[in-house]
Amino acid sequence: MRDQLASNDNKSALAIYLQHKAEIEQTRYPILISQFAALAAQAHLSLGEIQQAELLAEQALSAAQSSPNNPALVEAYNTLYQIAKMQQNYQQALNYFELMRQTEGELNANKASQQAAYHMVKSEIELKNQRISLLDRDNELLFLQQSIYQQEAKNSRLWLILATLIGFTALVLAYRGLTGRRRFKLMAEYDQLTGISNRYHFNNQARLAIKSCRARQVPVAVILFDLDHFKTINDQFGHATGDWALQQIVQACKQFMRSNDIFGRIGGEEFVIMMPGCELDKATLLAEICRDAIVGIDCNSSEHQFSLSASFGVSGSNSSGYDVKQLLADADKAMYQAKAKGRNQVVEFQQTVS
């Protein structure tokens, strides 16, 4: 069915679903049942059959509840999000969008943990093999030492001590060099306070993403936001409280982002998100979600009474082209329009026709 959906042959996809529906349901295998229902819902939605699409998407959700880490959940939530958006039920659309991103994040996290476990086991096996190899070499060395022990016992001990010291020194130097390079790389590419990309690293990653999107002719969007009245927070409560606020804002926004989104801090209280393969309207929706998440941050744990908000500007390649500087400049214009309208708002950049 995925091949038919990929080629936009939705009627053939539904025919396959109806042909095998009874057989699939007899398996009582939740993952298979939910995935087939989610794919059929997509086909109905593409054909404009909203009621059937919504029914099958809800059936997919019901079947998938007993099987965690099921990709059908993401597909079903996406279908319901599209339906709610078409029906102009934006609150419900936002709810489904958040559920879709949350589920997608959990799937990605589970996949990452599985990969990490695999690499850990692989590394342990390689380490054990290296230890065995080292033990074999040590045994060979002991055999040779025993054969000439009477004549060169003293010299052999000195050479062994010297070799051990050299090996240990080499290991220490190699370890320090490796950890030093990693530390310098992190310091050069990531913001030390928030842990996200700094301006230099963001620009490099953004150029690569733009180049890829242009080559594949897929859209790209940029979200630029700036904290409202941040200087007042620093002046009244101190820089430590300001740093706490910046960290909380980054954590609040990161949970809604995709794995391929590029998040960077490019100024004191100015942040940017580049979203490869994302249309302008979806980027605007994410900006609204982040804006709402920032407003909802509980500042009581900072031991001070204040509130947080941010002004957002959004630009896309459809109007700004595939140029990092232009996308940022247009998003910056939209952001300042948001501030001019009273702050704590999201504004899309609109190309002025002269």
C-alpha cells in the first residue's frame, strides 16, 4: 500500500486494503492492523473522503494503543491533524500536531536508545577481543623472557618497565588529546549556556541544509524569535536569573522540534530554528506552539516573580528563496513587526508586491 500511496494511486491502495482487511483483522496483531488502517485513512483523505479517513484514523489509534513505539500512531495523528485543519478546527489541529510530534519524538528516542545499546555491546566485544589479543602478546613475551632469563634477567626487567611506562604515557597522551579535541569542538560549535548551536555552527549547518533543500527542490522555513523585555529581567533579578530563563526557554522549545531541525542561539536573547523540508504554514504553527510553551513556563522556581514571552518572525523559501541571509533578514523583519504589534506574537513574512 505504501508504494501505491507514494505514487498517488489511492484507489489501488484502498483496493488492497479491502482485499486483505478480513485476513489482517484475523491475525489480531495490533501493529499490522493499526498500520493498515492508518494507510487506508491516508488514501481516503487524499481522495477527499474525510469521514472515512477520520474513522479509519481513529481505528488505527485504538488498535495501536496496546503496542508502544508504533509508527502508525504518527500517521494516524497526522491524518487527524490534516482533517482538523481542513475543517478549520485549529485548536484540535494543534492538539493532534502536538501528539504527532510527541509520538514521533518518542519513536526517535527509542530508536536512538536501541542504536546506542547496539553500539555499546559492539564496543564491549571489541574491547574484550583487544584484551584477549593483548594477553596473547603478553604470554608470548613471557615465554621469550623465560628462555633468556638467566643471561639477561636484569636487562629484561628494565626493558619491560620502560616499555610499560612508554605505553602508559602514550595512552595518557592519546586520551588527553582525544578528550581535549572533543572539548574544544563543543566549545567552538555549541553555546555553553543552553547546549544548542552557536551562531558560527548554526550558519555552517544552515548552509548545508539550504544546499540540500535547493538540490532536492523541497521547502525550508526559518523561525526567528527574541525574548520580550529580557534586559529588564537581567537588570531587576541579575544575570543568573536571566541565564536560568534562557535555559528554560530552550528546553521548552526543543521538545516540539524534529530531529533534523537546526536550533541555534545567535544573540544574547535571540534564537533561530531552521526547518528543512517544512512549509511556511507548518513552521508558523510550530512558532505558535513554542510561543505558548514559553508563556507557560513557571518562573516561581527561579525564586523571583516575573513572566516570560517572546516575539516570533517566520520566513520560508517560497518568498525568501534559498539564501540563509535573506531568510534570516525576512524573519527578522517579521519578528520586529510582531514586537511593534505588542510583542508575544507570531508574524509571517509577506513579500511586498510593488
